[in-house]
Amino acid sequence: MNRDSVLSDLITFGKPIDVLVAIVGDVGWSETPEVVLTTDHILSVLRRFQAGELTAADVEAWADLIECREDIDYQPERDEEILEAIYVLANPVLNGLLDEALTDQVIASLLP
């Protein structure tokens, strides 16, 4: 798999988390942004969590794979909100476990 398709699958949560962990590990790191994470990507993942398609552990692992990657850029004008949302989702020990209230809070922070 090429880096672009792996990173695209990652930001869209296009494969099961165990597959994403394996393939993201295989592509390594790059300092050049290759894909853009948008608020819509995060909102989609959170809506899938609300629908019961993803667990809190899935969302945490997904956000953890994205956090601090230099090859994933953030949507212009919304980068601070995206950075904060990924931080909150990737660090439940610091921010609380993902539940309905936290999900609603993160969603509200990402809406226009």
C-alpha cells in the first residue's frame, strides 16, 4: 500500500483499527503533509461512535495514530479546533473517557 492510501484510510477510519495500526506502522513517518484531516473526518468518526459502530477504545486508538503526525495536515482555519479534538480523544487519562457528554462537547467544538 502506498503512503497516501494508508493515510487516507487513517483519517477516514476506513479500515478496522487493528488493520490501521498495522499498516500505519508499515509506512513510517514523513515530515511532508500528504493528507488533510478536516473537522468532517472527526465528526464522522464521532457519529460512528454515537451509532455504536466504534468503541471508545477504537476512537482513542484512531486519534492516537493521528496525533503528532507531521504527514497529516489540518484543515486551514480550523487547525486549532482539530488539534484540540484529537488531543482530547487520544488522551482519555487526562481528558476523561469518551462518553456521550464528551462526544457532544467535541462535536460542538467542531461545528461551524
